Amino acid sequence: MKTTAIQLYTLDYKEAKTYLAASLFIVGNMVLPQLCHLVPQGGTTWLPIYFFTLIGAYKYGWKVGLLTAVFSPVLNSLLFGMPLAAALPAILLKSVLLAVAAGYAAQRFKRVSIPLLIAVVLSYQIAGILGEWAMVGDFTRAVQDFRIGLPGIALQIFGGYSFIKYIINK
């Protein structure tokens, strides 16, 4: 597998750049789900609420990722009614886990690769499944991302890699 070195940043909460970057990724995480929801089961199939959280945390650090992870689902729920309020705790858990995993991987390995993104996505998904299972008590519901969302998981890995490598690596 090819590994690509990229310019990564670790932005701090004191920097205006942190909030600007997070705002752009939050907007992305609001637009992409709206597009996916035009297709029946588009949200559960494509898992769009996580896409820009992964990219933001990987490129700009866990703090940008965490802002994106928390505000994206909450604002989408408040403004558009999706995700449903009942689903927010599990989605927030997975979003935060993703932000931490992506930020850690980027800081630790200082490069982007398909295997690294597979590890990031699988780590947040597995921990998120366990957390969601504990919250809702329904294993079938907790593994929904793997039952229905494999296209979204692939989008996160391959689309995230392409986005980080080709689009925001400039």
C-alpha cells in the first residue's frame, strides 16, 4: 500500500483558525447528509455525518475534529430533524471516538494511508458499537453501521483518503 506524507496541523482552541476550520467541516457535515437523505436510507447507508469529522480531525487535529463531531449532529438534529434526538447519544459517541482516533493516528504516524484510515474507522466503529449496545441494549441496532452502512464506511476510508491527499493537501 502506498503511504503519503502530508502536512498535518494540530490547532489549539486559542486559535481562530481552529474555529474557522471546524466551521467549514461542520457545514460539510450538514450539507452532505442533506444530499444523502434525498435517497431512501441514504443516511444509514452512507453515514455522511462522520465524513468531515474524519477529515477535519486527521488534517487539523483532534480539537477541530471534536468541535466538528459535537456540533455537526446537534445542529443537523436541531435544524433538520435528522438525526432524530433519540439517536444523538450514539451518534455523538461515535463522532467523538472518530475525532479522537483520527487525530491520534495523524499525530502519531504523520502520514495518511488506506491501512491507517481502515484502522481509524474500524476502531471508532467497534468502540462505538460496544457503547451503543450498552446504551440501547439492542445488539442488532448497535451493529447497524456494519449491516447497512458498509458503503459509508468505504466512503470514509477511500473518500477520506482521497480528500485528505488530493484536495486539502494543497
